[in-house]
Amino acid sequence: MRRLVIALFLIVFAVGAGSPAVAAEEECDQLFPDITCERSGRWEGFRKPIASPYLFEDPFITTGAYAYHVYHEFPDRSVLGGGHANVAALQLRIALTDRIALIATKDGRAWVDPGLSVLDDREGWFNLAAGIKGILAQSEEDRWIVSGILRVELDSGSKDVFQGHGDGVVIPSISAAWGIDRLHLMGDLGMEIPIDGHVQSTSIFYHLYADYAVTERFSPFVQITGQHWVSSGDSSIPVDFGGGTTVPLAPVQGLLGIGSFEGTDVLNLGVSQVAGLDLITAALGFHFVLSDRVTLSVAYDRPISHHKGIHKQRVTSALVYEF
């Protein structure tokens, strides 16, 4: 099933990348067009969504650097017994042509302060994820665009912050945007497919986003994020209790009586019995344009579904620099 999904996605991606765009603006025929032609790949009025930054990839082919800070609180009834985490991260994107970009979407360092007294504070690096994005079809005149994205997350992170497990995750997705006057809509649909499906969980994710340009500089937005787990892991990830004592997640899960949960959009913990669960969050925020190339964005989100996992509430802030 996993191989079939990836193969079908690659076929669609190849066909779309090789076909002409519909009613696109005049294209730059040089490599790195944002640098060599002073092109801007993001259409006027559209802003980059920042909530769920590790999964939600917009369809525009851009070049830029995107600095993030995330403050995330855990529910009291979770494997971490409450507490919070801070994450600092930097995403990078570079447009190779008008229609294809290389993207580096996951990295960063996390500082985790669990509420559970037997767990020590910890810090470490997140896994790395990168890939390619290409326009499948677009019409700038009619203000719509559809792109395909394929990313791979490596098991390169620190086990101190529950990363570096499994053999990596493949993340295919489709992203689209449409605008009319001051209203801008975006959405995507994708999957997280672990290379070793026994260790980690498989999920489907989606995002629905809308902003409205009150002024040229200020745009409030709303976003709905959903994640549905279609298969479970084996709960073999070790939980470090300090002093060299580690216990697999399965008995910890039973001991605490916390039920099934997963790591939302940031972690793939490979927890057992998560198949069929849904986590849905709602976000409110704003974009404020500081200059022609720099935008400050802030988002607050919290779960609206019955299942909350390890997500109580989150504040995400980003400083976006694009050519």
C-alpha cells in the first residue's frame, strides 16, 4: 500500500511538472529565478501559513528563510503529565526554476520541560526533513495554483526529545491556493508513511486556511488542521527516566492509564492502538508585513476534537524573509 501511494504520487508529480502551466505570468528561463531575475514566486496578497509548520506546505515556488519559535503545552493527562516545550527552527526554500523548488522543512532544537516529576528536563535536535515541490497547474489570472510535494524525514534527531527512531518517514502531499479580491484560501492533503511501518504510525493530514487582507500590511487568518491515524506503531520507543533508566513506551502507557496518543505534527512516536484516532485543531493568527521581503506572523491553536493527544495549546511565531 505504501509503495503504491508513493508510486502514484511520483507519476502525477512527473506528469504535472512536465506539462505547461495554464495562463502563468512570463517565466524566467534561468536557474534560481528569484535571484537571477528578481522574481517573486509568491503572488501579491498571499502570505505563508505558519500553523503546523512541519507538515503544511503552501503551493508557491519561493526562495527564502523562515525562522520559527513554537511554545507548546502538554495536557496534564498525557505521557508527559503536563509541562511544555519550546522549539526554535529555521526552514529554507530555494526555487530552482519558476516551477520547481527544493525545500528543507523540518529541523530545530527543542527544550522539553515535562510536568511528570519522574521525567527530567531535556533538550535536543529534531529530525531533518527535506524534499522537492513542483507546480502541477496554475492560472495567475484566475488566482489559483496546485502543487505536488514530496519530502523525506530522516531519523537524525536526538532521542532525548523523542526523535531519531525508526528508519525515516516519506511525506507526499498535494497543496492548492485560490484568491479573490482580499480573500485568500489554501489547503493541502497528505500522508506520513514510515519506511518501517511496524515501529512508527501512518497518518493522513489536511489543512484548511483562510486569510483576509484588512490592509496591505495586516492580514488576520484562521486555520483548521486535521490528522487521522490509519495504522499504529509498536510502542517500542524508550522513555528515559534519568539515571540511565529507560522503559519502553508500552508499559509506561499502561502504568499511567493515559490511553492512546501520538506526537501530532511534530513527533512520530509509534504508539500502539492509535489507528482510527483523529486530532483536529483550530488556529487564529495574523500576518504583518514589515517590509517588501519580511513578514511577521503569529498563530495560536488548540484542539477542538475530543481526542487531544499531547496537544493542549500552542503559540507559533515566524519571521519570513522571501525574495
